[in-house]
Amino acid sequence: MSPFDASAAISTRAVTRDFTAGDTTITVLHGIDLDVRAGEMTFLVGESGSGKTTLISIMCGILWPTQGKVQVFGTDIYALGDTELVEFRLDNIGFIFQQYNLIPSIDAAANAAVPLIARGMPVDEARERAKAMLDKLNILDQADKLPNQLSGGQQQRVAIARALVHEPRLVVCDEPTAALDAKSGRRVMDLLREVAVADDRSVIIVTHDNRIFDLADRILVLEDGRITHDGAEMPEEH
């Protein structure tokens, strides 16, 4: 196994992930070696079932690899204990889930404030910070509404605010523009670049949205659990 790249935001080495269904073992990722650089917005593209969500879940410490290692900003995350891993994610990673995963019993501002409250910030201060992020996403007028009172696009922007509010070093997004119109999608992407792309930060975006491919610094194509393209633009066959 080749050594980690100390300058990379994320390094994966020989990452494999198997799932077992009855007597059958299915390999979803096949020995992924990848270095994601800080200061870039990296897109991960591929057909449904290609392994994209599995790969980003492993990069974030949510899903353990069957084999291989993952380093995030110099930390071998799967060498951490369970409590250390939770604390590392809380301090360093913002994840925008495709299904949003908002807490149904609290309002939009409280949902967006969850990472700050979990880190010990007083609730009132956390809500104000969360409202400032909701304002950047043009959704401050929905701050006091429960998730079931919001449209799909509004829920998605709350989820994005939650991922960005604690200024994580790594932001991982699963289809962040899927429920948004073109104008709103561009606004979200501009905000991601403004807030989350810096010399010491990185953004990874899983997307099928060809409206935003031109905003990527780097595009990785995943097919059948293997990276088949790595470049500044989409290959012509896609």
C-alpha cells in the first residue's frame, strides 16, 4: 500500500467495501486510491449504483471500509476510537445528505444550529449564527418553521446551512442542487465556494446535475466501484 499524501485534504489507499446479502458478497468499491486536494471543489460523478455514496461515506467516517485506509487532513480516521471519530467529524466535516435528515420537531434555525450546539455553544448564540447562514442562503424568512412546513428546496437549504455553519474543513455534499432551480442551485454553489473552498479546506460534491459541471475544479467519474476518469472536465462520452 502506497503511503499517504501528507499535503492532501483526503487520501484513500486501497479502499474496498463489500456488502453481504445472504450468501452473496457484493464488492461496491474496488481498491480506491485517491488524493483530494485542499483548495478545490471536486465533483464525483457516476451512474446510480456506481459506489459514489459509499465512497463519500467512507471518506467522512460514517461507513467503515472492508479494507484500506483513509486519512483526512493528516488524521488516519479509522485508527481513531469511536468517541474520537465522532469528535473529529464534528470538528472537521460538514455533510449535506441527499435526504436532508432534518430533525422534524425543531425549527429551521435550530436544525441549522445543531453542529454548534453539539460543540457546546449557547443555544441563543448558535441560533444567531445559524440565522446568518440561512440569510446567506436566502431563507431567513423560514427560520421559525418546522421542516414539514418547508418545501423540498427549502429543506435542502436548511441542510446546507447546517453543514456550513461550523465552518468545517471538509464539506461533502450528496446532490446539493437536486431539488433546486437553476438560479438557486448556482447560489448554493457560489456559497459553497465562498465558505468552504480555501487553502486549508476542501469540498466534494456528488452530483448528476450537468448545469453545474463547469463549476468544478476537478471531476472524478466512478464506474462499477472504480475511478475511470480524473480531469478538469467531463469526458465527452458522458
